Amino acid sequence: MSLGAGVQSTTVLLLACEGAIPRFDHALFADTGWEPQAVYDNLARLRTHAADAGIPVSTVSQGSIRDDALNPEHRFASMPLHVRNPDGTKGLARRQCTNEYKIRPLKKAARALLGYPYPQRVPTGIYAEQAIGISTDEFARAKDADVRYLRNAFPLIDLGWTRDDCKRYLTEKGFGQTVKSACIGCPFHGNAGWRWLRDNDRDGWDNAVDFDHAIRHGHPHANNRAQPLHGQYYLHRSCVPLAEADLDPPGPRRALAVVNDYEPEGCSPWSCRSGESINTSLAA
């Protein structure tokens, strides 16, 4: 299974551990190196819990997305940072991070588990069934794999479970404190997500504020190659410094704030929560 260690994927793994759904041969966690500490704590607990049920949990990684972004010697996979263009318009940078730091490492690991590591060709008819934690309220995100050696399965949809069903189940099993999984500095956070980080993970919040300041004028690698950004980068969709952003809950007459408060339900490498309700033009 693809394990994000958030609400839905934690539910799927626990269901497999107790035999409510078929047990997995393996669970894979793609680590960007930039998850909240609460996610890593949950992962550690799940690793022990799953081992008792005979399900190994492995971590795969392409490196630290945060460190790579700030390393002038490292080619950086673009994050969907918010951009204020020179003419005052706002845009969104390209998103390559999900593919490079989540999907590619997971596919590489799946090929290795099948016995056909890259660049070997996986024979026709050889595949891994890959369970993904998408619930019925996210049905539109459930898609087929784009390679022949993976076939996606969605146990929560098969069970007819919503995210709320998952939360009730986790509470019953003693995992009620499971939080959403997403990079600390994901630009798709809504105000609700930023407030949670600020109020519950001060180290994570300070980390995000420092990163937001550091990338204001683009990636160091691009700047060193004389490819400066013609504008300014921000983590918050308002295109103001994160430390100064208005994160207050929306009031009854704050229509824009309602939009900005929108918080996608965690993150999955196979269905990146991209803030679909926000209508943003591409940066020039």
C-alpha cells in the first residue's frame, strides 16, 4: 500500500492489520523530509503496529525537498509556490515536487519489490496491486495507475467509508490524534492548515516562516544560473509573508476569507490536494 500516515491511509493500514481487508505484503511511505513531527510520530507507531501483524513498513525518499530547494548546487523540482508578478498580478509556479519526491520513489520501490528494478522491463502481466487511502468523499481523486505494473485499489471506497468514518474508526482504535499528512511548507495549505501548524507545531511553523523568507526571490540554483524569478515567491496564497498573513477564521461577511480558509484533506502522492476551489492564473 501507499502509506501517507495521514487519516485515510492510517485507517487502511489498521484495517489490514486486523484482517478486515486483505493484508498487504508491504507498505511504502514516501518521505519528502518535510512532514510535521506529528506525522513522523504516527509513522513510527504504525511501523511497530504493522510489524506485529506481519506487514513491513518501509520509507523511500528522494531527499529533503526543503534542503534541495535552498541548495544553490542542487537542481530543484519546482513547488507550486504563489507568485506576485512585477505587474501586481498573482500566479502559481509549476508543480513538479509531487512527482519527484513522492511518485517516482514509490514507483521505483514497487518495481524493486516485483523483482524488476529500473531499467529492467516489467513483463506484461506482472503487476502490484497498490492500495491508496482515498475515501468516498474524494471519489473523483480515485484514478487508474499510469503504468502497467501498478493497479490501484481503493479499500475505503469499496467499504463506502468517508473521512469522518475513518476518524471515528481511528478514535476507537486509539489513533484519534492522527493528523493530516502534507509537507510543512505546502503552498496548497489553506488558512486552517497554517493555523494548525502555528498553534500546534511551533517548530514546524518557524521552519515554514524561515523557508518562506528564504525563497522570496526564487531558488538559489536558478539564481546562480542567471535564471532569476521575475516576481516574488510566497507560501501563502495572499502573496504576503507567511508571518504577516491574516490566518483568522472567516467571519460571516468575509467571502474571500472563506475561500482562503479552504483546507484540502491532507496529501496523497496519487491525488495531490491542489486547492481546486482556488481560481489562480499561471505565473508569467
